[in-house]
Amino acid sequence: CLLFMCYHCSIYAVSTSLSSVSSLLPLCCRIFVVGIGFFSLCFLMTSLGGQFSAKRLGDSPFTIRTEVLGGVESRGVLRKISDMLEVILKRMDSLSKLDNTSTTEARRLDELSSVINRFQPASLVERIQAIAQNVSNMAIRVEQILQNSMVQGRVVRDGTSSQCEVPRDPRFPECPGKVDWMRARWTSDPCYAFYGVDGSDCSFLIYLSEVEWFCPPLAWRNHSRTPIQHAQQAKAPKRQAAFRTDLSVLLDQVGTGKESLSFMKRRIRRLAQQWATAANRLDAKLEQQWRDQKKILVHVGFLTEESGDVFSPKVLKGGPLGEMVQWADILTALHVLGHNLKISMSVKELQGFLGVPPGRGSCPLTGPLPFDLIYTDYHGLQQMKQHMGLSLKKHKCHIRVIDTFGTEPAYNHEEYATLHGYRTNWGYWNLNARQYMTMFPGLPPSSHTDICHSSSSETILKDLYQDQHEIAWRCQLYQILIQFYILTF
């Protein structure tokens, strides 16, 4: 309020004759003195930390108009000046922490400080304008100094432009083409910025040599840290896999919220006693033989929302249940054998388990593969390809595909299938034939996983304790355990 009265008294005195306002002069003078004191304090604050350039007053985002403003506008002007002073003080505080300020920049700071010390505004309005203009100039200058210092630090850290020439190395023939691709499309996926790419050739070469493997290592980089593509998973002490008969932990991992999951859990509960009996029998035959506990990820791709999940709504309406029976028995077998199991029913869970960087899947994983084996289906395999990028090709040997009816080798081999015109939505993965796991024996070359189909409690495991020839159409949980014991040994 004090500043508001001071401001209007001074304007009124200028625009009218002095004789008509002689009665107001004592009060206005006092208010004027107080106002001058306040703005002198502000002026002193900016002088202590600032750097000003003696430029003419011009149009600026912070320039204050000279016409008489209303009360609300006056308060807004003062609030704007106060806010700008706080911002500049913070910027100057960060500027004072920079270690590599050049001598030229220091000299400019001294020159600008001397300019403001000599500056003597003639009136209150001119003082306000001067403060606002100098605040604007100081903000621009501080921003330039900060940017220059950041550029200097980045050059020291990431090399000069002469050190970032694209190499022509016959051992890395794809490097120039990859750099050109990065120049044009590095903003197409946020994962590049996640790895430090900022649009410069230096950042491209660092990424292509340390995160991917298309360019040679840069001589001036610190190579004490192992590049991501060569990083090895820390060797944790091996743990022995012990048979489990309690399935409560597995039931919690399967989750809830879908009728398909409820169906799988009902099957696991119904066969819990039979699984325990089969586990005890196999444990006795192995005689406490050491088995390494494997880290296994099971990603049920066909039940994810991203794949459409057409199965869950049809569980109670006569829909197909064979795949859910198969997955329920696979999960139970791996759990009973004592392995460290992670179950993924969504793409988000898959990304979290694998360590996928944020983005659209163009970049490799942030570290080594955290699993010894990955069980999935064709839907899950496609999702892994989308989000793992180049890492899928590197870690493909860890994958086991649950393929109910098998895949002919002619369709699996991409080059052969393309040459002969074999078209399919599920092939071209170039996997080893034994990485495909089928439900029934006698199908195309694959690893056979017997899945037990039970219609009533009387027919389940009828011959479990009898050493007789296996019957193809009657599978037993004991057989399933033996199969997965071999496959995960």
C-alpha cells in the first residue's frame, strides 16, 4: 500500500501544477523516501550478485510501461520484480558454484557491476524500469554463462569434435551407416536419450560402441567400466534346487482377476496331492543329488491384454482350455522342482523382469539377462522382440517356446521358408528345433512335454507307483517332472 501511494503521488505531482498539490507534498515526500529506500534495497541486492550491460532501455519481457497503472497492475509489477530477483539470485548462486569460469567472464562480471554502481535513475518510474531492464539483461547473461560452462564440461567429458570423427574401420563396416541412421532418427525412441544420446556425433559413437556394438571403442573414453553389451551377470553363489510340495507360493504368483487364471489355479489345487507324491518319488530316486536352482521367467503371452486375450472370456462358455491346462502343469512342474520362478502375465511385468529401458524397444537391455531360461509362447516371443530390441538375438538360446502342435523346420528357418515361399504368421524365428516344446509326442522335431489330462480323480496317476511301460495316451505327473528335470538340468 505504501508503494502504491508513493507511486501515484509522484505521477500526480508531475501531471498537475505544484500549487494545487501543496497540501499533499509533505505526506508524498515521506512516502517517496520510504519507496526510494525499498527500491534502493532491491537495487543493492541485484548489484551484489548481478552482471548488467549498459544497453539502452528497450522492449524486454520484463520492461515496465511508463503509463499510470491501476492498483492491481501496480501490485503485479512489483510482484513480478520480486519474483525475478529471487530467480536471478538462485541462478547466481548456481553460477558461483561453477569451477571453470573463464577470466573473460569474470572481467565482464566486474564491468557490469561497475555499471550498475554508477547508474543513478532520476525518478521512481525510471528506477523501476531500470531495475526490470537490468534484471532481464542479467538473466540473459547468466543463462549464456551457464550454457557455455555446461558445453565446456561436456567437451571435457565426452571429447572434442575432432575426437568424434566417424571411424572407417573394416572390422566395423556398419558403423558409418549406423551413425547416419542415428543422426536422422535418434529422437524416434526415448531409449536413446536414456542412454545419453543428445544429438551430437560424440554421443552417437559412445552409444554405438558401448551400448550397441556397431562401432569401435573410443580411445579417449574411460574403459574401466565394461560396456553394456559385454557385461556379464554377477556370479551369485549357486544354490541347490530342493523339491517343493507346498504350492501356496505358486498360487499367489499366478495372480487373480481373470477367469483363465482362476481355472489354472483350480487345476493346480486339485492335483496338489498328486504333485507332492510324484515329487517325493523322484526325490527318492535321485537320492539327494545336487541340482542347480535355475532362474526361470515364464511369460504367458496369450493371456496378456496386449495380445487380445480371447481365451479368458470363454473359459466358462465352452472355449478352448488346452493351453491353460498346459501352462498350469508347466508352472507347477518348475515350482515343484525347486527353481526360482518369476511369472509374467502382462507386457509391463515382462519389461520389469527383463530390465527393458524406457521407450519403444529400439535399444538393448540395460544389463545382462537376469534369467537362465525363459518359457513363453508365440505371442510372448513377439512381445519380447518388440521390447528387447537387439538383445533378443543375443539371448535367443535361453528361450523355450510352448508350441502346442509343433512347428515344421521348413517354416522355422527364415531364409529357407522365404526361398521356397512358405508363409506363416508363427515362423521365421530361426530357433533350434528342440527349443519348441509340444504337447504331444510324434510331432515335428521338438522337446516333448507330456501334459496330464484328467477327467476324474479315479483315473489320475493310476499307475504312478508301478514300473511298467509308459502308455502314450495316459500321461502321468511323474513323467512331467522327469521331462522338466532333464530340460532344466
